[in-house]
Amino acid sequence: MRYLETLNLKQILFMNHKMVENIFAYLPSLPTDNEEFKTLLGSKKIKIERIVSSGQSSPEDFWYEQEENEWVIVLEGEATLSFENENDVILKKGDFINIPSYKKHRVKSTIKNSYTIWLAIFY
């Protein structure tokens, strides 16, 4: 399944004329030490990524500070995001947030031994 991570939008849409995939398919076995990042669609202007967490968090001294905006929704589970000099934000199933480019943020926590499934759109 790793080969899907490198395909572009056109290749994915027309691969074997199959256009339907399931966001909850091919989840990693629990427990797992690492988050899983899978690019579902990608182009020069947008990337859509599924992220599967199970207790992972960003290192204490690490901040994401990306060039692109990030819109993210929690499809399953729960997570806490930290923002530099701001209150933490708890995201539960169905909650979403738009994170502007260069806004320092980190994943403070996700649920241990259970899935937190994110859908992230970078634009």
C-alpha cells in the first residue's frame, strides 16, 4: 500500500478505474510506536493526508511551523493541540480547526492504545 503515498491525483483517480477508497481501511495494528502519515491526494497547491495516531505527541521542545495553511479534522478519537503563547485546544471526533501558515503548534497528546484518525488538508 506504500506506493499510493507517492502517486499524484490523476494517477490515483484513474488507477484501475477505481475511484473509491475508505479512509478507515488499512489502519496500522495497535499498539504502534509511530504515527502513520498517508498522502491521499497531492498536487503543487494542495495535499490531503490521513494521519493515524495512537498515543503519540510532539516532542516537548518541537513546534510545527509550516509554509502552508493546514485544515485538520479529527475523524475518530481525540487530540490536544498546543499553540505558542495560547491555550491548548482539545479536538474530539468531528472537530476541525484551520491553522494558518507559520503558526507554531504541536500535538500535545492523542489517546493511547486507540486510534486518533485525522484528515489534514495542506494548502
